[in-house]
Amino acid sequence: MRTQVAIIGGGPAGLLLSHLLHLQGIDSVLLESRDRGYVERRQRAGMLEQGTTDVLRESGAGARLDREGLVHHGLELRFDGAGHRIPLTDLTGRTVTVYAQTEIVKDLIARRLEDGGDIRFETEVVELDAAAPSVTYRDPDGALRTLECDYIAGCDGFHGVSRPAVPDLRTFSREYPFAWLGVLADVPPSTDELIYANHERGFALHSLRSPKVSRLYLQVAPEEDIDAWPDARIWDELATRFATDDGWELDEGPITDRSITPMRSFVAEPMRHDRLFLAGDAAHIVPPTGAKGLNLAVSDVIVLARALTERYANGSEALLDGYSDTCLGRVWRAEHFSYWMTTLLHVDPAGDAFARRLQRSHLAYVASSEAAKTTLAENYVGLPLA
């Protein structure tokens, strides 16, 4: 078997890359270890930068996004019992859109299959060769098969097989002393825009999944037991952390999903080895506070799709040679912003009274300074794609 580009991983990065390559007449085969149902049910972040929504629309994969996505023009920072709006669109001319990653995956799978794309679910990659590019995998029947190709795109996440195949990899990481307890609730959101709350008991986030479903988060300890958080305790803690002096109220409803997610920052360099290219979580992880993970993955595959298009159009590998440096420039900007948002809004369990006062002063500055608001807004809506 042979194709031009072998793609490992059927998340949004791999699926979007396959779609973008198809539009340029470049063949690909996508290998995904899970079954289609599992892939389409995975709950992941859903805050899309302007550049992400633009590429989905321009590539013909944004019809349902336009019908169901919730466009936001601002967000709220809430601390010391008061809310402070950051007018994203007024400051940048750009927007963000709430549209679940789960739905993006569904849309892209449907589009690839409609276009005759080759997606092979339930395939376990057992070996890859970056020099004489090929991928050996076990098919659903247990048979070993080898897929030869020109290039390999490793879009298989933090725990995938692609990154370990890169020799002499340099890694940079930071673990945070807290985690997020996230819940989905069948209740209309109590807000029209996201609320990022800083409270002495910890961070809280009120996000939106749809006009009828809310997504909410609480800062908890990394070792927290999910069973110690029944519905009543979750709602009580959320109400406490979101409380304002003017009596704002949080609506409650049935919780349909809950999980605890540790928080880390991670970058692997370089993002290329020979004919293997890493993209998305295979190369970098950000804490979710800045809503950058999915958007960074999209940025990576846009850069890679352009480079591969150039290679097949005129034989030039200049953009492929620059892939890692191009992507890492944006990755490190997003890493810094995500770190900044995380430390600005979360309570450090080891922090003292001095650190807490510094944090409150920083929050007050961001809420009152036009320059500080603009810096936050520019990074939050996403800097222009390279």
C-alpha cells in the first residue's frame, strides 16, 4: 500500500490536515487507534480563535459551525465580588466562537468520507520509519500491514507513538499544583460570555456548550477524588466562587459529565525529524486557561498543509524545512499566554499573603488598563496565522 502522506491520529489536527491536503489534490491515509464512535464522543475544548473559524469556513467545513457556533465579542474577569468585561472585538476587530471540538471532529469525518477520504479506524500503529517513510500498523482483524508514503504527519496526541520516534528531542515542561474539575450540565448558561473568576478558594470558569448546555470548571488539587464531588457540592462551590456583590445568580441543572484534568505546559523541539512532522498535542501541551490547545493544533496543520502543497506543486522543500521554526514561534507565544492566564487567575496552594496581594494588584491592572486589556484580547482571539 502507498500514499503521499500518512497521517497518524484522527483528532481535529489529523482530520483537518487530511481535508486540506485533499483540497490540493494530495492523497493521504489517516490511521486512528479508536473506533469512530469513540472519536466522535470525546469531550474536548471548544473555544475557537478567529483564524480557526476562518480556515474551517474557507475549506468548506464550516456550515454547521456557522449555524450552531456561539460567536463571542468579549469575556469577563471576575474578582473581589465584581465583574470586569474585556471587549475582545472592540479591541482587536476579531471574535472567538464557542463550538465543541466534538462537533468539529464529526464535521470533518463526515466531510472526509463524503469526499472519499481514507480513514482507517481501530488501527494500532506499531512502527514508523521517518527516513524511508512508512508506517506499520495492525488492522482491526489483527493483521500487520505496512503503508509506504512520502511523508508522515504525527497528529496522535501527547501519548502517541510519533514523538518517541524523534531522536535527540529536547523537551520543556512545567507541572502545575492544581487541576480542573470540569462538568457538563443540562442547564442554559447563566452568562452570554465566558466568566473567568478568581476567588480566594480557587479559580472557576463558566463556559458555554450551547444555548441549553453549560460547561463549568473548578480549580481543585491534582490528587482530588472525583467521587468526593457530588452534584450539590459542585454547585455550592461554583456559586461561592462566582458570587458578586450585586447578587448575580448561577442557575443549576443536571450534571451529565464530570472529569478531573491535570494541568501542564509541555513543548518538544524540533517538530520535524527527517520526513516525520509532529503536530498538535504530539508536540506541545498548554494549560486550558488560555483556550489555545485546539487552536495551536489547527495552526500547525495549516503550516504543514501549505508546506506540502508547495512541495508537490513545484518540488520546493523550503517551507517543509522551515516547518518546525515557524510553528514553534507561535507555540511559545501561546505557551506564555496560557501560563500568564493560569498564574493570573489560579490560587497557588503554596502562595503566601504577599503573592496573593500581587495577584490582586495584577488583576486590577488588567481590568483597568486599556493597554493590558488589549494585550489579553490580542492573544485570546489569536494572533494572525503565519
